[in-house]
Amino acid sequence: MERKFLSREETLAADDIETRDLYTPEWGGWMRICTLTAYEKDELEVGMVLATTNGKSGKAKRIDNIRARFVAAAAVDQKGGKLYSARDVAALGKKSAPALSRIFAAVQEMNGISDDDVEEMEKNFARGGSNSSATDSAATSASGTSVE
């Protein structure tokens, strides 16, 4: 079989964002999640490390509410718009652990985030400080919505 190499235009035009609908009985309905863009995923991961305290950048423990952060970044409405903003992450983190964990597991699977990756993030970030609220430099989605 002959190899077909993609052009720049073909690569950039490819519709590669997938969605998945999950029934969430605890919430009485369906939840739609999507694959993250590479930028969104990187921003979430970097946002868990970088912190700014009094204008100084450094490492801080930002693994708090990790499930809610990733679910907020991946949850979309029926038209593909982001369902949650950064302001919603804390409230989302107070929802049912089984429901949030099930949705997070689907986000992990869709985005190639293994349990080992999450464990590694926790280990690496635990070596930093313990200030979990020191930054507003959390991830920013492609739509401009910051996801803390």
C-alpha cells in the first residue's frame, strides 16, 4: 500500500475532536465530553505546576480537584461549546465522587491519560510547595475560558 503523506492544509483541516455521551444517573441525564486539544491538555498539566505568589513564579502543588479540572475542560454542550468555566471547578469538585470519577475515567481514556500519568503528576507535583490556591494561571481553553 502506498503511503499518503498529509499536507499542512489537510492536517490543520482534519476534524479530530471526538465527543462521547455518558449517562450520569446521579445527575439524572446525559453528559457530553470531548477530546482535549493538545494545547488544552498541556495548559491543564502546566497549570498544575506553575503558580504565582506575590509575582514570583515557582512550583506549587496543584493536584487538588484534578478530576473536576479535567472534566470541566472536556465537558461540552450539544453544540460543542464549553459547559464549565474556571468558576465552576470548585462546585463541580463537590459533586458525587462516583459520578465525577466515572466521567474523569472517560476523559482519561479519550485523551490518552493513564492512571500512571495521573500518579506521576501527583508524585512530581507533591515535591513542590503545598500552596494549592496560589495561582490564577490555570489552563485556558481554546475558547478562552480559563479552567482552574
